[in-house]
Amino acid sequence: MSLTLINRSGRCLALNLPHAEVCTAARCSCVTLPGRPPRRVAGSITLPSGQALTDLPDELLGAAEVRALARRGDLEVRHTPTKPSSNEPREPDAPASKPARRKRGESR
Ligand SMILES: [Zn+2]
């Protein structure tokens, strides 16, 4: 599943994605800045009014800010099922693969 977020608030939204709320061990959306020690800066999303962002990871719903905006109706959240794989087994075979039987009336 992936997420689609639509900005219904009528204003530009900037969503902060704190590491503790959004990131998982497998996916961290933070930016690491080089330095000693390296600094981790939480990611953010800017969503202009009326715009939609698609293909977002489900983890974004973990952010309190995203959930609060969704509860107020400022943010429409849609779950989009991930697309099925491109090579579907149900794809019809080419009709030429079936042996064409011809009945001939002239059998001697
Ligand atoms: Zn992170």
C-alpha cells in the first residue's frame, strides 16, 4: 500500500517528518549532514494548496502532525493499493498458439 495526501486546507502545508515518528529501521527519510558528529535532519514535505502527493510511504501516517491535519480535514488521506506486477499470469495467450483445426469435406 502507498499513500496519497491531498491538501484540502486552502493553504500551503509544510509537514515535518520527525525521525522518531515516521522513520523505520528499513526506511529513514532523514537527511544526514556531514560533520562531527553527523547531524540528522528530519525530512519534510511541502504541499501547495489543492495539490496531491502520491506514492508516499505508509509510515507518514505515523507523524502526529499528519494525523492531526487529516483529522481536521485539512489533509485528505487515501490508501492506494500498490500496482500489480506488470507480467500478469492472466494475460490472454496469442490466439495463434491454438492449433487451428480445419475440417475438410473431401476425405477419400
Ligand atoms: Zn529518519
